[in-house]
Amino acid sequence: MNINSLRMTLLIVGVTLLAIAMFANVNLYVSLASSPVDKANWAIMGFAFDVAKVMLLIICGVLWSVYRKPFAALFSFLFWLVLTGISLWTLFGYTSKVTQESERQAAIESMGYKSSQASLENSEKRLSELAAVAAIDSNALQAKFDSLNQRKQAAEADLNACPRNYLTKCVNPAKAKLEAIQRDLAPIALQMGQVNEYRGLEKTKIGAIESSRLALSNGASDDVLHPMFGNSSIVLNDIFNISVTGRQLKVWFLAISAFLCELLASFLLLIVATIGGRNLHTVQGLQQVSESGAGGINHQSHATSGIGLEAVATVPK
């Protein structure tokens, strides 16, 4: 493989990695805004940063290898370093956002989330059916229920105290009194049951909302992580005795991937720019040597011609 083929291969790989990084950066900048105008402004800014970053890298290589301007090359390198840091940060943010969306989708499809949503839907449906219960004064209803219940207990005690043969004077009146109290108590007891059911449903609804929120949160559980991170955590813990969670491995994996994609693209393009600059410098040197060689030959021919003319002039007539 000659130097031109190597340079072309490095250029293709570098441009590919750069295109991936640029797409990720623009995507993240767009996600920071809400309105279309703001999204467009952020996208243009992110794209301009990446283009400036590439141009500064090429300028740095050319200034160093062709024009031999180390201070100017260092100045370009410092600007490139700042833009590369921003690009690396946004690339890490993009990979984090993508994996979080993937985990969120996995959480939505999990049985725990589906169970929480089903419980939430059932609770809301039953609460809508018991909407009238929400307006009831539960304290007043409880006081009325307790009062009737005490009267019921007293009526039951009176009925039990009646002699069995005193039907007309004691048993029957006591039964009638107890039945009247029970008729008054029945709707109150029904309302009390509905109030208690309503309160229980509200607690169930709150619990289902909290369970759904935890299932969708990024740090809720390692169950929604990609199996690679969980299995890698097990290997590190069992073989190398390194205590690390799958979520920590995910963060490091994303950071290292973003770092390699960004820095490798810049490094390859720098090599391409350096090779191109040296080739240009070599060609210019060859041209200068060629021009100086041609000038020497012309000078020699002119000198030879002058010597010949002088010889002719000195020949005796």
C-alpha cells in the first residue's frame, strides 16, 4: 500500500467518524430547544462548531508541516482543543440520551410498568364512578354512623333483656325499634363503605403513579439496562473482584465510546493533513531544485557561448 492509498483510507475512516460525531452533536443541540426556530439555531451552531473544529485541525497541520509556523499552529490547536471538548461533551450527551430512551422503552414494555398502569387505570375508572362520594363530609358521616351504631347496640341489648314470653310488651317493640335503627343505619353504612373504598383507591392510585414513575426513571433499576452491562458487572465482580454496577459500566462505556469516536476522527484527519502538507512541501522543493538546475544549465551554455565568441575574436586574420 503506497502513501496515497493509506492517506485515502485514513481520510475515509476519519470523515466517517466525523460525520457520526457531527450528526450526534447536531441531534443533541436540537433536543435542547422546543420551538422550530430555536431548534434550527442550535443545529446551525452545532454544525458550525464541528466545521470550525475540522478546519482548525487542518490549518494546524498545514501550519506545522508546510509553513513551519509553530506558534500559529499551537494557537489553532488550542482553539481546536476547546471545540473538541465541547463536541466530546455533546457526543456523550447524545449517547446518554439515546440509551436512556432505549431504557425507557424497555421499562414501558416491562411487566412491572404494565401492572402499575393497569392498576392506575382501574383505580381511575372506579374513582370516576365514586365521584359523588368525594363531596361527602366523612367526619360528619362517621359521627352519624357511630351514633346510630351505639343506638343499635343499645336496642340489641334491650331486645336480649326482654323475657321470651313478653312478646307484646317487650320483644316486639324492641325488635321494631332495632329494625328501624338498622334501616337508618344501612344507607349510612353503605356510604361509609364507599368513602373507605374511595380513600383506598386514592392510595392505590398514588402508589401506581409512583411505581410507574420509578419504572421510567433512569436510575430506578438495572433490570432495564442492556444485558451487556449487567453481565459485564457480574464478570468483574466474580473474576476480578471489582465491585461495579451495570449502570456505572454503562456510563463509562458511553464516555469512552464518545472519546474514541471524537479523538480518533481528529487524529486520523490530522495525519491526513500532515501527509498532504509534507507532500506539498516535497513537491515545492522538487520544483525549486528543478528550477535551479535549469538555471545552472542555461548559465553554463551562455558561458560556453561567450568563450567560443572570445576564441573567434582572438583568431589572427
